[in-house]
Amino acid sequence: MAYAIALAVTAILLGHITSAKPDAAPVLVTPEAPVSPAIGFELSLSAAASDIIVNTGQAQKLDPDHPPFSGKFVLDAGNPRVALRVKWKTPPMAGEQRFAKLSIEPPGQRTIVHVFDAAGDIDDVFELPASP
């Protein structure tokens, strides 16, 4: 009988030692926000500017003395928007509207054109349509 008890205890211990052990606490992996590719843009102004800033989450200061104004930016896939700030070199005359035309060229998609206009300096945001 002592042998049976010893054999049972040994079997239980061996079973415990050789059984699969659960991993440590599961690691939760949160997916990163999708990163959109760099998108080409071109900006046309109706008058000379002293300050130009294009912001898609990271501000880019463009040199107002060296047109044409073009480059690339990356849009936030969760909030695709472009903020534009233009300070004119000379104030507009009474009743004069100034504008900035922004052309965005997403890879594999049609060109998107948006016109910002104001009676004074431009400080506005364009929210892009959701990708198909």
C-alpha cells in the first residue's frame, strides 16, 4: 500500500512538472495608426505673402520669397486635414478678396483642389474627404 501511495504521489508530481505551463500575462498589442504616404501639393497665391504655413499635424513653413510653393506632406489617416495660414505682404484694398489655391495629389487618386479665400490674411482648415 505504501508503494501505491508513493507511486500515486510520484505520478501527480511528474504530471505537474511536465504539464504545459501557461504563458505569463498575455501581451496586448495595439495596432499603430495607419501612416499615409507622403502626398505632393502645390500652392498658388493671389498676392505676395510674408508668411506661409501649411500644417497637417506637422507645420511646414514655406519660403514666401521663392515660389512656386510645392512639396510633400503626410496626412493623419484618422483626421485628414490641411490647415493653411497666409499673411500677406501688403493688406488687401477695401472689398478685395485674396485667395490661396491648394492642389493635393494623393498617389493613385484624383487631384484634390481647394481654394481658401478671405478679405484679409488666411487662417483656415480644409478637411479632406475620407479615402474610398
